[in-house]
Amino acid sequence: MSVITTVEQLEALYGVPGEASLVKELDHVIPEYAAFIEASPFVALATSGPEGLDCSPRGDLAGFVRIHDPKTLMMPDRRGNNRADSLKNIVRDPRVGLLFLVPGSGTTLRVNGRAHITTDTALCASFTVDGKAARSVTVVDIDAVYFQCARAIVRSELWNPARHVEPKSLPTPGQILEITSRKNIDGETYDKEWPERAKKTMW
């Protein structure tokens, strides 16, 4: 097996990026990039901490990530499983990466920056949905923002309904928990209770 161990080896293999790959990267949000952020209901949040890396899904109504100004984004944190892996990482290492997806669009938007977490009462209240304020807000100071070309989305046919997997063909969360908990959790009961439990913690 040939292992690449230097940047020079990588550059020899892949060559240099084209002009379009470089000029698209900015240190602030322009109206064209804002359009993707405002249309996106889903973001993958990447963080780093002492225990390692984390990539966590974040989803809400389209536009849930707020553009405070061209250099600052704000993202509400809703109720969840309380692991708070991403938030724990941010407290100890502020570097973050965000990948915005827009259903139906092949173009994704990437943001790299540094974040902090606030529980400012007024700010959390400004993200209220169904009478529930955000538990906290992650504020991202932007270092770089750029669009990602559509090749990965096109190759994967992510938005093609004909390629969608039948959920029943996959293990359910309850089935997985029953195995990983060594049957301390009853999988069938967990799956039956999940819809009602999800309603209570949706926002």
C-alpha cells in the first residue's frame, strides 16, 4: 500500500486548484451566499475537542441559522439527547466547520470559523419556536465561506426520490439500542414511544 505522507505528494497527484476554486472563498457572507443560508433547513456542524472530532446534524425550519452581519452567524440549539458533544468541543476549541444543504439543490455552502456559546436571555428568546426559546445560541465568527460544487450531490443522486431508501429496510433506533445496551433497553417499546417523545422535544 502506498501512503501519502506529505503535502508535496498530494500536490503532485492532484495538481493545483483552478481559479474558480480559489476566488469563490471569501471571509464574509455576500448576498449570493446568504441565499443558501436562508434557504437551508439542515447543517452539518464539525467540531474538535480533546476526545476527538465530532460532526453533528443540525436541522430546523429553513433559515434557522441567522445572518447577524456579514461576518457573524447565529445558530439556535434545541432540545435533544443532552450529550452536547459539539457544544463541549466548542467550549474547549472554538474552531468549527459548517456544511449547509438545501433540498433540491446540488450546491452546498461551507463556512469555517470560530464559535462561542451564549445563553443571553433576549437572544435565545428571539429564536423562539412554538413558544420554546432556544436553550443556547452558537455564535460563529466567519473565517471563510464558499460554495462547494455539485459533483458529490450529483453522483450520489441525493435528492432523487427513486434512489431513496425504504426506512423499513434499515434497523430502527430501538433495535440498535437493544443490541448496544445488551437488552437493558427494550427496542420495541422505545420505537413505539419515540413519536410522542419526539413531539415533546421537537423544539
